[in-house]
Amino acid sequence: MKYVFLAILILVIPTAVFWYTQTTPNTITLNPSLASSSNHSVENRFPDLKPKKPEFSGPRSELSTQDPKEGDTALLSLFDPSLVPATSSFMGNPLSFFSYEGHVISFIPIPIGSVGNHELHISFTNGEEMTRVLRVQKKQFPVYNVGIPKKLGLTAPELIQKLAEEKKNLDSILGLQTKEAYFSRPFIFPVGDALISGTFGEIRKTGKDEIRHLGVDFAPPDGTSVHASNDGVIEKAGLDDLYGNMVIIDHGRGIFSLYLHMKLVSVKIGNKVKRGDVIGIVGNTGYSTGEHLHLSVKINTVSVDPIAFIKALR
């Protein structure tokens, strides 16, 4: 009986398949020559079955910290190509975005005196929006009593007034905004690993007046060369009454580095420099009481701690 049943199946199944292929009107039959041809893709033969474009995988964005301290630099990275910033705002100011190592980044400067919660908001061209709250932490800054070098011939009030005037003059340079960044590598320290003799944000008292130190002082050996922290264009070079022999480098997108009190300057306004190029020699000119290099970093005119800034891309 078992063998009779198997014989019936062998006869019936091919007949059924033949009847189905002859009577089903929407059956797709592949031409053997077409299927084996290397000139025809699956998309051509089945246009309604084209593979979908793979979506971006991995983290779409990254914020280096949401709890920065006064003077810090927060780094925002956008990895998804579809996230193209249209508008942005942080503490009432727009951010500057630029391409770096295959993705888009922005330095977010945290001003001294900005303790509290501040909203970062970005609108993208694809209609998406991003909102983050940065909780700026208070930082303790040391206080020192510092005199005024006799070579300046200024009283404390006169020094304060002259510093205010100089800041106004420099802001006309530091407010420049290029369309692209000039650098594509991390920043470096201009005098290597030299001893730090003055920290960012410290308060220097001259009598009843206070002066905020918005940079870092390095104390390398006498005659040490000063190197450009990164690629850029020289926007100021020469002698200043207060800052001595100084150089300002525009790195693009509102980012500037300032080098003060040098013995001599070896570049001119308009020169293009590369990271590591010699721009001068450490000195003791201007409002200075000893051989050292003062380094400042400005992001959209906001002063940030140069050490924290340089480490942000490392």
C-alpha cells in the first residue's frame, strides 16, 4: 500500500505544477540568458525591488561635556552628514561650524562669569532640531598682588584705561569671521612643555584695581623660539605699548591665538604660517616683569583657557 501511495504522488505533483504554471497569469518567468547576463542588475529586472540607501549608523552627534567650567571649551561633533546646521545659538551668539577629519565640529567657548544653565539650540536644514543644556560650573581663580613695571610709566588707573582701549582695538581684529578653517590638525603648545608661570583667569591686583589674566604664561629658557600653534594667517605683528612684541594668528572661523611680550617678531601681517613655524623669540617687552611668553586664545572674541582649548582636539 505504501509503495502505491508514493507512485501516485510522483505522478500527481508534476502534473499539478504544470497546470499551475500554465493557468496563473501573473507568474514571473526568468529568461535564462537574462539571468546569467552580467550586464543586467537586479534593479533593472525588478525596478520595484531596488535596495534602500542604508541609513547612517553610529552616534549622530557628540558633545564633549555638558558640565564645563568657566573658561573651558566644549566641543560639539556632528557625524551624520544629514545634520547640516542652518541656525544655532548659545548664550545669544551663533556657533561657528567647520569640517574637521571627515565630520563637522564647533568649538563652544565658555566665558568667565557665565556660571549657571545655558541652552544650546541648533536647527538643521533637514528640519531636525537639537537642544542641550550646558551647566557651567564655577571655577576658583587665584588672586595675586602684582606691581606695574616702571618702564611703562603708568599709574594703576592709567593702566586699566589703556588695557580697555587696547581691548577695543583688538576686537576689530578678533571679530573677523572667515568662511572656513585654515587648519586640519590639532593645535600645539608654542614653546613645547615649558614651565607654566601664570594661569588662565587668575586675578592680579594692582592697588585697589584688579586685572583678569586672560591667557597662560610660559617660562621657557631665554632665547627659546615661539612656534605657531596651528596653520593660519598673521593679522597683527609688531610692537605694542602694553603687549610688547606680539603676533596674532587668525586660524579661521573666529579662532585666534595671540603671542605677547616677545623679544622679536619674525613674521609680517598677511603671512601664511603652518603649525610649528617660528614666529618670534620669547622676551620681556611691554607689561611684563620677566622673560616669558603669554598665550591667549579667542573664539568669536571670547577668551578661553589655552591649555583646555589645545587639549580639546587631542
